[in-house]
Amino acid sequence: MKKIGKVSLDETYYPGEDLYSDGVVEDQILHLVETYSEEEYNRVIAQKKDWAVMYHLTHERANIISWYPFQKDSKVLEIGSGCGAITGELAKRVKSVTCIELSMKRSRINAARNQEKENIKVCVGNFQDIEKSLETDFDYATLIGVFEYGKGYIGGEKPYHEFLTTTMKHLKPGGKLLIAIENKFGLKYWAGCTEDHTGNFFEGLEGYQSTKGVRTFTKPEWISILEECGCRNYRFYYPYPDYKLPMVIFSDEHLPKRGELDRNICNFDRKRLLLMDEGKVFDQILADHLFPLYSNSFFIEVVKEVEEEENFQKQKKQVIYTKYSSGRALEFALQTRMIKEETGKLSLYKIAEYPKGQEHIKRIVKAREKLEEFWKENKLVQVNQCYLKDEKLFFEYLEGITLEEELDYLVEQGKLKQATEKIKSVLENIIHAVNIIKFQMTTEFQKVFGDNNRNSQSEFILQQELAVEIADVDLIFSNLLSTKDGTYQVLDYEWTFFFPVPVGYLIFRALHYYLDTSSKRISLKKQFDFYEYFGITKEKRQIYEVMEKNFQRYISGGYVSLAELYQTMGKGGLALDGLLGATEIRRMQVYLNCGQGFSEENSFFLESGYKQTINHTISIPEDAIGIWIDPALSACILKDMKLYWKREEEEVLPVKYTTTGFEIEKGCYLFDNSDPKIIIEEIPQGKRQIGISYNISILEEKTAILLMEKLNTREERMKRKVRGLIKG
């Protein structure tokens, strides 16, 4: 038994070599965890811009488990612990964690990053070998991103069934197995993401026809596996956007609402296609009550049956929803959880993710008190009640629909005038129902919203602004719950400040986060200028945009959010119209001269798809006396170009041809416009098939012209050199 810090490393079953690895990057990750503290990982990720580093070190990985209500004195078996992304969070929450990991390198990384925790033991080796010596009284076992490799662990005719039953036998009665895994039918795979494990498009959807070592499952398949293994007590949760980097955890008791699933482009590992607007498709899926079938991932809780039900203490509270505050400084990082009591009663609370967040929690209570006093004469807006208990900030649970949902319904129905009047009415009532003062710049304001506006023009505009003394700047439409009596309950007032803030900025935020954040609201935005109506000029909007950027910097405190990381690391995607356009311009067009010259009428296309390497056979009519081949409908470079006459699928003779391009080197041509041509003026007798092959790179015309200019300059220089040599 070795020790790395306080972590035990058991090598009893280690086979002597790592059978899988991410390669050299794992050495880099080991160096990073030995060098930097956990609080510094985000900065390191932003600097490295490497998916493997991000995947193994980002703290958002632990979101899949940090919401779960573990018992403090419990024992956890973590199967497939990897580099410890989950291990550290488990160790904070329970009495002991026993890890099983096949890779020694990853086990060392895990131990190094968690070396101050003395309740972790890492067993290095194959699960099949180690499990025979494991205890059978674990309170919890986890398979986070592991179950899909069950065939590799277990083998046999029903490896996944055996993997499940083998794991369950190490739990005590009433113990829980926690599984996180991709959904084979996840919407992202229909929408153009590659299968996570194989990197192939539609691999899971087509039933893994070309893959043997990995499987994910649909919800119906999961239910079959669980029940065939005798598991009757199970519950599904739905991490969004997926279980790897979840920002929200939904459940069957609390499914997402329409418009809520708007963070779908988050592919850090591979490029993807953009075949649909996933947000709109999710809205339709939700309307048809099909979300559990198309959720991108599952988190499954499986409870081991107990023989004597009366001796089994049931869980009195159940977490049915968790939302993480993404991309914030530690002192502002919160979780919002919804709890369902055994009686069915629902409660909602916020909890700080880190000790530093307790002061922020207390400020929210103060905000409620101040806003109640400030809005006491306001007949339209009421403040949702909250109270602090055991470091949790509880809110009154209210049912209804938000103003955002009201407006979206009107927009979808084409009732744009009604939506417009609703926005005008609500914002005007809020503005006129509070005490307004003249804006004064304060040091507190500058700390939050910056002093970047303090040029002469911006300062003059701000000096003329009206302001509120107590400002809930998050008074956006999704935070206003419509009630039966016609008033609105302010659901969340976390970002309330006790110094003057321009009223126009509050209106700007409400409008911006409704009108400018969803494509489905474009029709409303086009038919009425809300900014102009509320007196938000172009100059004021620029000032408010700077304020907003500074406000977001204040919230992040230097923490680089997943959205910001995606801007620098994300692999992006090719939209369907771009894909079709790219396919269109790669089409080969063949023109035939049958005695009347070349014309569009006497031409045909050969499809090249989105391939880079092109191979075609062109059949020529007997009466053709000349051929033009347009390899693409775009400027391009053709490399390794070959043309040859064919007979019975065999190469016979090379084809004599000219081109409208510039020959960079033998078989390589640059075409600088959208009408490239390969011209064949002579067709030998009896030759009626041409084989053509090349590698194509499509260019923008501007780029092609610049390249041509450089090549022409180079050619002219070479000619001058030759002339100089001749003269010499």
C-alpha cells in the first residue's frame, strides 16, 4: 500500500501496465495537479485551451454528483474514478471513498489532486479482479461515465446485466447505485453531434453497427435492463446539457419548461453539424411530453431491495431539481434546489457552493427586506418571501407562469400587438411605482458597473439619468411570476444593490434578456422598437452595454465560464445551409460539345458531397467532340490531379488537357474564380470513358486572387532570373 499525501494507493491487482491512456496529456495533467491548487484549475484551463485538460480538471464535472443528498457517515464505492473529477466531491460529502481505476497514471493524478483528503483509497486494477475482495456493505456505488464500457470490464453474453448485478451485490440492503451515462437517443445526436465514444455521426442512433466495445442505451432499454436484473426501485434524472458538464438536473417530478433548454451548442471535443435549432425542437418535445426519451444524458438512482421493508428507513426528502450558477466567482457560486417532501409538499432553496458564499446568501435576505419596504406602495409587484435556515436560503414555493412564458405564448400565437402592450404596461408600472431620484455616481457603483463610461459624453448622459435607490437589476421577465390577482411575484432578487442605478439600465436588461436571446422572438423585435419607446437611445444603449459587461466581470471575479471557454476552445459546427452550400459548390459539372458548341443545356452534374478526395468516371456520348469539366462552382485548389482514358475500368492513356488555372506544381492547380475549367479538346477514337481524381480545397475568391497575385509575382521573378543567367 502506497501513500500519495494522505491518499492510499493499493497496487495489489495492478497488471503492471496501463491498458488505456489519453497519451502525453496525462503527464501534463499530473504536473498541473501537483503544481496548482484546485482553485487555480479554471485559470489553467483557460490558458491551456485543451479539451482533455478541461475535461479532467474543470469543477463543473462534479455538478453531476454535488447536488445528491448523500448521508454524511456513508461508504462510497467509485468504479472507474479516472483522474478524480468526481472523487474529491464525494470525499467532501461522505465518510469514505473506495476508488477502482485500471490506469496507474490516472490513479496517481487522482491521489495527487486529493492528497489532503485522508478518506480516499484508490485500488488500481481491473474491476473483475478487485471486486472479489471488496466489502458488500457500501451505502453507495457510482458508475459515472463507466457503464457503457461494461462489455470491456465483464465480457460474456449479457455483460451489461452482469456488470449491474455484480456492482449491486456490493451494496448493503437499501444502498444506492448511481449511474451517469449518455442517452443513445439524445437530441444532440439527431441534431448533428458525433457519438461521444466513437466520434462517428449517428453511430448510436443506427444501433452501433460498426462498434463493439461500447454501448449507450435509451430509457426503455434501461428499464428493460434494470427490471431483468431484478431492480424495481429506480429513478431517472436528466442532466442538461449532458452529464459531463451539467448546469441543470431535471427529474420526472420537475421537467424543463418551454424556452428553458437554450444551451445546446457546447461541443468542446469535436466539430459537429447544426442540422436544427435544438431549442425549438426541445420546445416541441416538451409540448409532446417526450423529454425523457430525448434527454441528452441520464442520471439513474437504483435502490437495492431490502428483505424487511419495515426496517428500511425511506428517504424523507427528494431533490427533484437543481440549477447551478455557472461561471461565477466562488463567493457568488450558488445552487438552487427544489425538494419534494414525503408528504408531496415542495420547497425551494439556494445554497452556497463554497464557504465564501455565505455572505452573499445573507445579502439576499437583506435585499428582500429592503425591496419590501421600497415597493410597499407598488400594486403590481410583490416580493417572494425567503428565510435563512441551516445555511440554506428557503423561498416560498409558488406555482404559475412567468411573464416570459406569457409573452412567448402570445408571440407563438402571432399576437404581437398584445405582447407589445404587455411589455409596455409591465415596465411602465414598475418604473412609475417606485421612488425616482437623480443619478449620482458612487464608489460602490463603480466597483460593480465600472468607470469605463467616464468619458465626457458618457459622463454627461449619466448625470442626466434618473435612478432608483435600491435596484434589483435582475428584474427580467423570467423572474416575474404571474399570479391570479394580476400582480407579479419577483422570484429572484439576488442581484439587488443598495446604491443608485439608472432606471434605464434596468429596462435595458429586461428588454435585452428577452428580445435579444432567442431567435423565436425576432418577429416581436422587428415590429416594434422597444428601446426607442423607453427612451434608450443608441448612445445610452452603448453605455448600458458597457455597464453590463462590467457587471458580468464583477459576478465572474475572473472565473472563466463555460460559455467563455467555448468562445476560445469550442469546435464549432457547420450549419445545414452551409453544409448544403458546401456540397453544392463541390458539384462537378461536365459540359459536352456535340457539334453545337458548349451550353448549359448540354451539361450534367456529378455529385461530390462533402468529400475532399474526389474520384469520378465520366461517360462520353459517341457524338461528343469536346469536353469541359468544372471541378467546382468556386475558386479552389486541386492537388494530385489525374485524368486518364479508361477501358473496362482500367487506366489506358493519360488525357491531354488544359486548364484555366495556374499550375503551382505538377498536378496542382489554383483557380482564382468561381468558374474553374479543365478543357479536353481532343477525344481519341474509341475512348468514351474518362477517369478523374484530385484532392480539392475550396477557397474564398478574395483569398484565391491574393494567392494568384503572389504566384504571378514569384513567376515573374523567376523569369527575370533566367533572363539574367542567359545574358550573363
